[in-house]
Amino acid sequence: MSWLAQLSPQIRQYMVVTGNYWAFTLTDGALRMLVVLYFYGLGYSPFDIAMLFIFYEIFGVITNLVGGWLGAWLGLNRTMNVGLFLQILALAMLLVPASLLTVPWVMGAQALSGIAKDLNKMSAKSSIKLLVPDDAQGQLYKWVAILTGSKNALKGVGFFLGGALLSLLGFQGAILLMAVALTAVWIASLLSLKKDLGKAKNKPKFTDIFSKSTAVNYLSAARLFLFGARDVWFVVALPVFLASSFGLDHWYVGGFLALWVIAYGIVQSLAPKFTGTSKGKMPDGRHALGWALTLVITPIFIALALTYHWHVQFAVIAGLLAFGAIFAVNSSLHSYLIVSYAGKDGVSLDVGFYYMANAMGRLIGTVLSGWLYQDYGLAMCLWFSAGFIGLTALISLGLPKHASPSVTQ
């Protein structure tokens, strides 16, 4: 372990933050797939399943607003560790006998999980801003891309893990295993994460939870519709469509979506290579607009194939892969821009507001995913996705354009 001691304090803290985020993400992805597949197997309708996640998304919206303020007041180490602890409580709530797993009870557990997830994510993304010098934007982009991409790759592993554990251990066995593992991570995080990381020097007022930055506001609005465009067909409609229309069992649905999200995360990690940093330039609002316009093609293609019954399996699979790759670059680019736009003191305020919009987009997408798929089918979900991406592109016209300063590594 001598090599670890030789690393700079910033690198060591980055490794702690990333490892913490990775562990949380595994359980979050697995829990999402467990709930979708388990309750679909019990005969719940797509809209009923969507409703199980509504508190997850609603409390994510609230958490990002209040969590950014708490991070600035208390320190990001505390908000990150609280997030881990709440996820353990959420998992523990699902260990009750199957007869007690009512819709209100599961919604309550998902509410805790939503708070936990967004406290953890806000803390992780905000802390990177504090570990990178202001004149090292290239390094900042790479670290954000690695954190975001690796997190989503592991979320894909979590999807596979959820489907596999449901088949091997059953619902409660899978939940118990994840709760025990996450408790060990939480204890390690309490001992190793730097104290007072991200605590603001000037204590913010509660009204500061709303961003006063025009750039952050535009980017937050674009993010809302971008993630609404993904979740309107990915959260409920796609897993149920794969299981019902393609006749896939839990292993195959979980495994396929896992591979998709893993590939998505890998592309996110490589996003700096696709958006200009290899040429010594940093991306700006023009890049966000261009990548959004590229993305809108894919849901339109899949929707047309479904509407006209043209090679449906090929269109869904190929379109999903293309959508994932292009969406990954969009998401990673947004993640860099928000960390770049955010103020250094009390960084979690701007980041929290931005991820509030992200959670609002997920909430809208989740509700629409269940309702639109149940009443109108997957094609309608995709048309809504295309419309949301169009709004993302329109809003991106307001993002700052700069002279693309040279990258400092």
C-alpha cells in the first residue's frame, strides 16, 4: 500500500469519493431492477410500477435543492455519509415479510432511496470542483467524465446484479446482501473521508438554494428535458416491452440493460475525446446544442420503425445502442459544464440546483413512461422523448459561447 501513501491528498480524496459513489451506485441500480422485475412478476401494471418510483423522484427534487444548501453548511463529507446511511435504511425497509410489501410501504422505501441517491451524487460531483485547481479545466473535465462514466457503468452492473440476484436469492435475499455490503462501505467512508470538505466560508442563506447564475439556470432547464427524454421510455416502458414483446426473462432483461448502461458509462468516460479537448479546446454551449440535435434523430427512428412495423427488434436494439452512445456524450458534457459554471465557495448550491432539475426531469419521465406505455405503447413514449430533446436543443441556444480556452492538464 506504499503507492497509496505517495499519492497527493487530492488524489486520495478523489479515490475515496469515487469508491463511495461506486458502491452506492451498485446498490441503486440493482434495487431499481429488483423492484421493476419483482413487482411486474406479481402482476403490477406498468403505471403501478411507475408509481412505486414517484416518491424516489419527488424526494430527489427536494433533496437536491436542500442538499446543496446543507452541503455548503455542513460539509460534503457529512452529506455523502448521510446519503449512504439512508440507503441502508431504505434497503432495511424492504426486508419485511412479503405480505407487508404494500405499495405505500415500497413508495416510502423508495422515497428514502431517492433522498440517499441525490445526497450522494450531489456530494460527489461538488467535491471534484474543490479538488482541481481553477486553471486545470482539462483535468476537471476528465475527472468529472471518469466519475460520471464509471458510475453509470457500475449502475449497469447493478442492473445485471439485480436481475441475477432476484433469480438466485429471491427478493429479500438480494436486499439483505446489499444492505450488509453497503453498511461496510459506510463505516469505511466515515473513517476516511476528509472533514469539512465543501463547507462554505460564507454561510449561505436558505434562499440561496435557487441559482442566481443565468448559465446555471439555462443548463438546468436543458438538463430537465434531456433526462425526461431518456426516462420517458427507458425507466418502465423499455424493461416491460423487452419482457412482454420479446419474451425475455429476468436474467435477459437485467443482463441486456446492464450491458447497455455499462457501454453508456464507458462512452461517458471517453466524452472529452469526442467534444474537442483532444484538440486543446474546451466545450461550450455550442457543443451542447450540436449534440442535442444529433440525439433527437434516434428516438424518431425507433418510433417510426415501431409505427410501421419495420424490423422492430433490430430497430429497438440498434436505436437503443445509438441513443445510449449519443446521450452519454450529452450527459457527460452537461456534467462538466455545471461543475465549470458553479461558484467555488458553496459549489454544492449550484450543483444541487442543477441536479434538482435533473431529478425533476426523471420524475416527469418516470410518470409519463408508465402512463404512455400502458395506454399508447412504446412508440408514443419515443415521440415524447424526441419532443423533449427538441426542447433541450432550443434551451441550449441560451448557454454561454466562449472562445474555447486551451486545455490545461
